[in-house]
Amino acid sequence: MTKKHVDLFDTTYTNFTDTVHDAVRRETYGQDIGQTSWITAGEYDRLLPLLSLTAESHVLEIASGSGGPALYMARSTGARVTGLDVNENGVATSNELAARAGLDDRVRFELGDATARTRFDDNTFDALICMDSMNHFPDRLAVLREWHRVLRPGGRAMFTDPCMITGPVTNEELALRSSIGVFLFTPPGVNETLISQAGFRTLVREDASENCALVAGRWRDARANHRDELVKVEGAERFDGLQRFFDAVHRLTRERRLSRILYVVEK
């Protein structure tokens, strides 16, 4: 029997500006930039310079989610950003936040499937970023080839793979870790091969697991602090399912049985 997925994204994006979700984000991240991934503002500040962005740059963000990181990127670097996400509620929330921030002239979000050929012309973007979502794309080589197509020569792509198998993991643990959607788990070496096959060269590869373990644990604890309010929004079954998910992410990543690896590649 196929295990039913637990919804994280629709609930989060639909209720993104609710008081309780604001409180959970603040307790989880410290500095809330509207993110819904394993990245903190401090990590983002450290990583963004690796893309060599300027005010003339045009960046494509794959799986842009709630839109917060794209808006933060635009403010920090002056770059134009186009976000692409398959979740309709995420795109609607993102464009609303961009308008509220007065950044809708430089940041826009579109509904689109990142696992298919996008509408963008060849050599459109100066850079591309995909944080903590590569694990949702089963045909990773096809995705990387599409990134190569839409990037200009010399353009850089940054992504994290938060589900690399680097230790013994049971089938039940993998089921918990993948309970919120489609997941692809890979062993070390696979990404490097696919990056090369797609036509990129790797500039940076580093272990970024610590941030993932930290954020997952804080997210679980922050949600526990606001259990009653969240249950009113999510229901008890969904709340408990998501708590098990965050606990699995925290434990498996802390123990480095699943690792989060950062890549910066260049066309």
C-alpha cells in the first residue's frame, strides 16, 4: 500500500501570513526572510556571493516557494529575479508579498513545472538557484540539462541536495523523510556525474548538513510550542505527521546518515 503524503506546502503557503506561522518562522530561523526550507539568512548571506550577482543580473529561482528568499536576494544584490514553482498557492502568496514590498517591478513569480522544459529561451539567465528542492525532481539529469539550456555562457547554478544517503537508513526512516511528497535519494558521486553529463563544471561542493539539522530541530520545537493554534489550521493528524517528518529530518541529518550537500556549478 502506498503511504499517504502529509501536506506541508499547501498549508504553509495558504496560511503564510497568519500570526502563528509568523511566530513559528521567527522561532525557527531567528531572522525571518520568508523562507520555508533549511536555509537561514546567515547561510544565504554567505552563499549568495558565490553566484557573483550584480544589479544587472537576472536570476531564475527554481522551486521559489513562498518567495521570501527571492525578495531577500533582490534587496541584497539588486538583481532581477524570476521565481518558478509548481504550487499555485505558493506563487499567489509570492506575488502578493512582492507587491507589498514594492519589488514587483524586479521580482515576479510564475506557475511552472521545473521537471519539464520551461517557457524560457536559451541563454536567458545569468544565474540560477534551487535551495533544498532538488530531491523532489526524479529525473535529475533532465533538470540539470534544462538549467544548462536557460543559463548564459559562464552562468552559475547553485543547488542543495538535502537527501544524500551517507549512512545506514531503514525503509521506515526513508518513508518518514519522504512523507511530504516525491523524493529522490542518491548516494555520493551521482550528482557529480550528472552535473558533468549536463555540461556543467563543479566549482563548489560542501557539506551543508549542519544548517539542515539545526533548522529541522528548531522547526519541530517551534511547532510544538504552538501546537493548539496549528492544530486548528492543520488538524491533529496532519500536525502529528509533520512533527514526525521534522524529527526524522533532524535526527537523520544530525547523525549524517542523510546529508545535505551544496553545489555551485558553471556553464
